[in-house]
Amino acid sequence: MNAKLESLQNWMGEENIDVSIVTSKYNVFYLSNFYSEPHERLVAYIAIKGQTPFLICPSMEVEDAKKATNNVEIIGYLDTQDSMELLTNEIEKRVGLVKTVALEKEHLHVARFESLLKKFPNAVWKSLEDKLQKLRMVKDSDEIAIIQKACELADFAVEVGVNTLREGISEMEVIGQIEYELKKKGVREMSFSTMVLTGANAASPHGTPGATKVKKGDLVLFDLGVVYNGYCSDITRTVAFGDINVEQARIYETVKTAEMKAVEASRIGRTCAEIDSIARNHIREAGYGDYFPHRLGHGLGLSVHEYPSLTETNSLPLEKGMCFTVEPGIYVPNVAGVRIEDDIVVTENEPLILTKFPKELQIIKG
């Protein structure tokens, strides 16, 4: 039994849970090593106390699932079959009387839940999300090595973007060049839609890139990440295209210092709230507190946003193996938008910074 399944099985024993039904593609992959984009079809990993888990997937993916998994029974179904009927029958065959079921309440849609309810009308339904997120929150050495490679590719992507800048090029043209070069390196998927925002657009924390063209005096913000072997990276850098004014430079240095202070403080035993406050207080003291409207960071792994959440109210202490982003920002409309983001891992000593692209203000002479 792998360590991830063993942790889940132990929790099921403590909570008297008969069956855990895992349906989100990230958690199925986490437990089974089988990654699938099922679209409307069902892919489900089923853990039962004291038994070998089984995985239900479309028949056309059975061979891929067998190659990816170990000690998991694979059951395929045709498009002409009722996948939920198959799933519930297989559970009943193995368990008999089902009393308590854990499932992903935030993922399983109502129609599929109604199928479970019809088959097991007296069952107690418990949430599985929190347990799986906590399991995924602490990464092992293999996971960290994969994320590190994803971060190397993200560093490369920012370098491509910066080198592509020239006067009159549009945000979308820069994105096109970044993703073209990544495709040449074998990257199939980005962690999220690549953001390149220039000038006034950079002052929108989640702005939408478009036809806006780069011009002298702009701050240009890059926010991007790649998926490598199932794991995500996430980096933000802001550069100057040509000379910028005194306030823009001050905003940049304020963000950079806040980010570096928070990274340095990210050590075992410090809380998420403390780390957020270190960056936020620095920005407040500089007079820009009202212009930092989001949390400091978020967990990173199979999903680009997972546990932990670095907010002023999260008292969760940091543990060795946690991987998360640190990304303070200041967004002053019609003045400047700056965000600097690194991906880090909590270690026994100082934090391991996975993203390496320079943070010193770069002034690009177009």
C-alpha cells in the first residue's frame, strides 16, 4: 500500500468510514497516479477499509490506467453503460451494508449524488475534500523535484517574455511567443491562462490580456505557470520597459522588499497569518495598504491553488514540505501595478526558493 492510500485508510478507520469516493481528476491522480481529463464521463477512485482500491473509468482508458497504477483494480465501462450504476453495484458487492461514505462534495454533481442516494438511502455522507487537501499540502521529495522542474520552465517562460518586449508589441503577441517556445520544450499545458499586462492594465490584479501595446515608461507584469508531470508552477515578475518615474520605482521596491521579508520568514512553526502580515505590514507602512487587495499566497501542487491559504486570519503553522506562493502586490490605478511572486518549499532550515528569475528591477531598453 502506498503512503498516500495508507494515510487515507487510517483516517477512514478513525472516522468509521466504509467507502471513500474520489472523483476530481487531481485527487484521482494523487492517489492512483492515473491522470485523465474525463470531460462528461466518470472517473472515480474508490477506497474501502481493508481492501484493494478500485478505479472506474471509460473502457477506452483502461489500458492507460493499468499502465499508470499499481495495486489498483481497474474497471472499465462503455458509453452505452450507466457508470454510476456500475460504481454503486461494485461498492455494494464489496461492502454489503454501507453506513458511512466520504466523497468530494464540492466536485460530485447532483445527478451522480442522486444515484448514490438511491442505492444507499440510509448512508451518512461526509466530506472528503479537507482530508485530501491536507494530505496534498505536505509534499514528499519526489513531488518537490517535479515542482522544481515546473519552476525552471516558468523561469524560462518569463525570460522569453522579457526578451520579446519591444515598443508596439501587444500583450497577446508576447503571450504567443512565450507559449510557442514552451511548446518547443514539450510543455503541453499552462497552470492557468498566461497573463501579460502592460501599463495601466498591470494595475488590475487579474486583468485580461488583449491588444494593448507596450510603450515606453510602462511596467509590464508577467504571471504564468506550467504543468510538468501533473504538477504546477506559478511565477510573477514585473519589469520596466524604458525608464519609469519615481513613484513607480518606489512601488516596485516596496513590493520586492515585502516579498523577500515574507519568503525569509517562511519557516517551520510560523503561521500563515504571520507570513501574510509581515508582507502586508511593510506595504501598509509604505502607505500602500489599500492597494494590496488579495491574500499573500496559496498552496501549489497538482492544482495551482490548493492548501494552505496565506491570509491574515489563517493560524495554521507551517510544516516541512509545504509548498506555496508568496506574491504581494500593489495596484494603484493609472500609476502602477506591481506583483512579485515566488514558489517556495518549507524546509528544516531556510526556505527553498524554486523560482529563480531575478527580482531586481529590470529596465528593458526597447
